[in-house]
Amino acid sequence: MPLTYNILFTIIIFLYGIVVGSFLNVLIYRIPKHENIATKRSHCMECGYQLKWYDLIPLFSYLFLRGRCRKCGARISVQYPVIEAVNGILWVLTFLKYGLSIETLLYCLLFSALLALSVIDFRTYEIPVGFNIFILVLGVVRVATDYRNWLQYLIGLVSVSLFLFAIFAISKGRGIGGGDVKLMAVTGLLLGWKLNLLGFVIGCILGSVIHIIRMRVSKEGRTLAMGPYLSLGVAISVFFGDFIVNWYMSFFTA
Ligand SMILES: [Zn+2]
């Protein structure tokens, strides 16, 4: 593809990414409160000012207003532009790695779901089941569009999740959350068993290391939301998995 097209696509995908990112902010705030995600107008949390369309332009409105409400000047959470920017960047990175393909589409949507469910899980220790259903649908599309490799995905669906379900059943839900079990099942269906297993291992390593540090530094409790770490592991696996697997295999084939 010519360079100019690549640059053009990158910009368009970034813009779509931040628009979807701003929708993720709505999900992050409203799902835990069981508020309607479609009908309620966005408003200032302090003065109730209803945001106009020009206050709702992802990333740019926040920068233009310097993070304050247009009417009362109350600070707007920095989470809004951060989520928008992160989603935009993730979409661009996915496009740069997988090009114009069905994989790019599926992985972009996967990352958006992981981003939102991670923030919600971090705050509430729960992964809303809607996110897992959404990723399940992505997985079904993946199998349908790559049906020659159906077995890879089917093994992915059960390999990590059955192991986690055993822990879940034995510990009666204290060892791991049911949402995490479902998450690793549906990401397995979407990624296939190799990348999913790798993502799970990376997520567990990151989770234990970072959580031990957080328990020491900020006197964090023992309760650990695994969703963010598993999501991070899956994302790293999608971007670097082929590289890591090849590197690992090179020890056995040399
Ligand atoms: Zn206000």
C-alpha cells in the first residue's frame, strides 16, 4: 500500500479509535451504576450542565477546555481523555501490525472491550457479563472467517478456562472470579490456544509482581482484580506473541 494511503488510514483509524474511546467512558461510568447507556445526556458531574456537541469531541474538547467544565469550571476527570487516547493508540498499533484485515477489526474491538472491562474490574472487582458476551461474538466471527483452523480456537476456548474453572470450583470463587474464567474462555476462542495461553501466563506474572509491589507501597488489600492484568497479558500476546513463541521455540530447534 502506498505510504500516503497508510498515513491517511492511520489518521482515520485514530479518529475512529478516540470516538469509540469516548463511548467506552460512558460504559465505564454507567454500567456499574446500572444507568441507561443510550438515553441519558452527558452532563457535568458538579453543576449538571448538559454538554453540547462541541463539548463532546473526543480528546480535543478536553484539551481545548483545559480539563474544566465550560460553565462552572469544575475539573473534568483526566480519565476521559486518557481512555480516548489509549483506545486510539491501540487501534493504530493494531492496524500497523495487522494491516487492513479482519484481524485488525476483531482485535481493535477486543482491545476496546478489554480496556473498558479492566477499568470497571479495577474499581468494582467485577467484569460485567456483557463484555464477555461481546468478545464471544468476536470469537465466533473469527472461527467463521478462519474455519480451517477451527480446532486451534476450540482448544483455546477450553484450555485455560477449564484450568481456571477448577480453581474457581475448588476455592469456591475465592481463588479467582467467575468473570476471569469466562474472559479467558472467550479470548481463547478469539486468539487460539497458543496466544491465549501466552497471554494468560504474561498476565499472571504481571499480576503477581505488580500486586505485590502495590501491597507493599500503597498498603493495597489482598483482593486482586485479575481482569486488568489478564487483559494486558492478552494485548501483549496479540502484539508480540508470534515473536515470543518463535524465540522460545528456537531453543528447541537449534
Ligand atoms: Zn459544571
